[in-house]
Amino acid sequence: MRMELEKGLQKKATRYNSLLKAYRTQGGLGAGAVAGGITLLIFGVMLAIPSALIDIFIGLMVFLILGVPGLILCFVGNTKHKKRVDTYIDFFQKDTGYSAQEIHQADQELLRSDAVMVGSKIDDGRKQVIYIVTEHYFLSVWAVKGCYLRKLDDIVAAFYSNEIPGNGGYRQGLFVITRQDTKMPGIKNVYTGKQYLGFENGMLRMQRDCKNTCSEVLNEMVKKAPHIITSQYISVKGTTYNLLSMDNWQGDWARILEE
């Protein structure tokens, strides 16, 4: 369904004048270390105060054992988190292969009012934007790393599937394959012994409305990039391909994309 960004994320995007930078503030080892440090610090203070009422030395030792490591974790975590946020351009350049100018262009488009935001309820019940489609870019919210960003022109296939390989069996979700992916060695599909490669957003894999959400964002993508293949199973020159289970990933894609 169409929706707006969460208010906290909107404020960060306005503050930084960058949605990509705002997304990098979410998750990461630094944020986890800060949270852990705060927890230790709170426990240290809560236990040190009553202990100090009994014996000041015991209270001091309790704080040294719990509170000080908590302070150190907070400092280290904050440093790592700040670096993660401040180097967001470097991260997206390395992840996408795009120039800094192209990353800035994507950011400008993401902040425009015509950017289409599609989301759903995620596993914890919250409503959240999962996908954003702009004039030239596709963004998939990726909780751990921040975002998956690609040019629409670079995407050769994007489709809903309930056959995505993964731990514990097949999953469902939106699968994205780029031109860059087609030129890389494929990954062995442990269920079929064949090859696949691409990106999936795991945030919707348990949702009942996953298929509808994927269909909605696919419709927006092909409006701007009609070349995108939107089916997992395609037939080219009499040969049928399963894009998640191919005999020879690079060779098969070369034949599919040859003009």
C-alpha cells in the first residue's frame, strides 16, 4: 500500500537533506553497542547505589564491573555509528558501483514529492515503507545495511516469487536481478543444484499481503522501466528459463539479453 515515511525518519531526512543518510542511522553494530552499553550502565548504577548503602567499596566495585564497561561500549558504539552515518556516500558507492554524483542524484529524487513509497506491516506489526520508486532509481529498505539502491535502467528482472532459496526452505518476496548480477558468477541453488543470483528483501517474507505489495511496487517500476522482466519463468527463442534456477547463470543470461 502507498504510505509515507515514519515521522522519525522524515525528521532525519530533513535534518540531513538526505534520505540515504537517514536510513544509515538505522541498525549497524555501532547502534547495537550503544544500546548494550546503556543497558550495562543502567544496571551498574541501579546495583551500585543500594550496594554502596551497605558498603561504599562494594558499590564502587559493582559500578566498575558494570558501569565502566557500559560507558566504554557507549563511546566505542557512538564512534562506529557516527562513522557509519558520515560515510554513507562511500557505502553506497561501494555497494552500487555508482559515482558520488549519481548517489546524490538518487538522494534528490528520493526526497521529491513524486517518489512512490510502497509498504506494509512487517513482522512486528508496524507499518513501514519497504520500497521506493523514483524517476530513475529503485530503493529497497534493508534493515541491517540501510538500503539496497539500484538504477531502474540496471534492473533486468524483478518479480514476486515464493521459491526464493534460503535457510529452512523456500521463501517468498520480491527478487531483483541487475545487469551487473548477470555478469557475475552464479550461486549454487542448494535445492536444485542449479544457479541463481540477485537481491531479495526479507522484511516481507512472512507477510500475508507480500504478493500484493510486490505487485504494487512492480507496477510502479515498469511504468518507468518497461524493459524489466516481471516473471520468474520466461521463454526466449523456444527455451524456458527459471530465473532462480538456471543451468549456466552467465551463459543463460547472455542468451536472454542478446540483441
